Amino acid sequence: MVVRVIFHDVSRRCQRSRPYWCPMTVIPEDDVAAVYHELALEFVAELMEVTRGADTAAAFQQALQTYVDDLRPWLRERDAPETVRSTFSLFDTCEESMQTDDLHIQFSPEGDALFRAWVRRQAAAMGVAHAPSSERGH
């Protein structure tokens, strides 16, 4: 199965993230998009893994809530959607094509924010970013 992830409001993210620069090299936008796609695949795979053993709706919800709570310190206020919802889906759309065996996913605004929090957590685990301070998280 091929998973294709469509980002919510890509233009806003790209405007906020430019330029893509580190001390040694400038990263072309196409490469950044490819890296984001790979990271999104890892994020979705991790979501599937943490909920895989849930055999009831309540167990699924608890596993997912625990996962989301673990990402909470990595959230940034600027990532939050303009309209805050107490209950939300992580995906705006999730469609499977039986003909091509593709899965097309579009993050909801909240799912997009959690994805970015997950990226920050991954970067800190790899030693390329700082752990969140208590003032910066939600």
C-alpha cells in the first residue's frame, strides 16, 4: 500500500519556513517537500502502531489520547488552528483507492499541528533541536 499525505495549508507553512538554510547548505524546496512527505509517512505509521492493539473504540481512543498528550509539550502556539475545537479528527480526508492500493490522507489543522510537534520531538531525539521548555508548550 502506498500512502500519500497531503498537507493542510501548505502555502502558509512554506511562507513561514523560508529560507531552508543550515550552516553548510541550502536545501532546495523540492527536497524539503520530499523530506516532509517521508516524515509524514513515519508519523502516520507511528499513529497506526500505537493504536494497532486497540480492540475496542474506547481502547483506541485511550491509546490515541495518550499519544497526543505525549506530543503536547512539543506544540507551539503558532501551529494551533485559528478555530480551536475540543473534539477533532487528525485527518480531513482519508481515502483508499482499491484500484491502485493507495491511501490518500489530508491532515486536519489539528493533525497538521500535531505532525509538526512530532517533527520537533523527532529532531530533539536526534540531537538537532532543543527539548521544549515548560513555557513554550501547551
